[in-house]
Amino acid sequence: MVSLAESNTKRFKRIQRGKFVLRAGFLDEQKRRDLHRVIPFDNAVESMHALEKQVQSGECTLAGVFEEGQEVGWTIFKVIEEDHGRELLSVASRGNSKSDLSNEIIPILEDIARQYGCRSIRLHTMRTGLVQKLIKLDWFVSEVVMRKEIQ
């Protein structure tokens, strides 16, 4: 098992599930544009720059999802220590494919969590359809975040 100090700075092993491969990636211009779409906050630019720094420093890991050699999506994650043990935090993910990649990416995230000795995985989403899919895969809602802009 990888130590917590090493888990966010060491590269994870290449993982393959069916025709999909997850391997270390890098933050290019397309992923920077995608981040604007997946970070829903009013301070998205600040959040994006902070996330870029976390990827560059190794605090977060960016991994590309490949199908037949073509990158069809990506995910950014990090391992954190919680009261209940290690947790893999899926910080951001995006599919470039016309099809929904959640059925492929979620099991790969579970493999990564096992590789790092995590007891759980957490992700935040605004996609209600993804919430329903995850519930069917034995995930549960652990928090609800509400937001209201004040004018």
C-alpha cells in the first residue's frame, strides 16, 4: 500500500478495464477549457488556477481515460485522510466522448482507491442523472450543498 505522503505525489499504476485504459495525463489547453465547464462556482477562474497548481505540485493527479489509444476523457483526484480512513476525492472529471463514460470511469476510480488503500470515494456533482446511476452502484448521498447568489 502507498503511504499517504506518497499517494498524491507518486504516479499511480496504469489501470485497464475492458477497452478503457487510465494513465497519467497532463493539463493541456483543452482540459483547461473543460475545467471551466465542470467547476460550477462563481469563482471558477480562481478555482481552476488553484486546481492547476495542485496538479502541477502533485497534490492532485490528472489521469487520462483512453479508448483504443485515443483520449476520451480525464479525471483529477487526490487521496485525503479522513476520520474514517483514507478517501479518494474525485475533484473533477470530463468525458470527451459522445457516450456517457461514467459506467467506465467509476469502476476505474474504485480500482485506484483500492490501489491507495482508501476506504471510500467521494465526488461532488451537479448531474442528477449521475447521482441516480451512482445510487444503483451502491453509492449513497452523504451531503447536499445548496447555493444562492446574493445581489
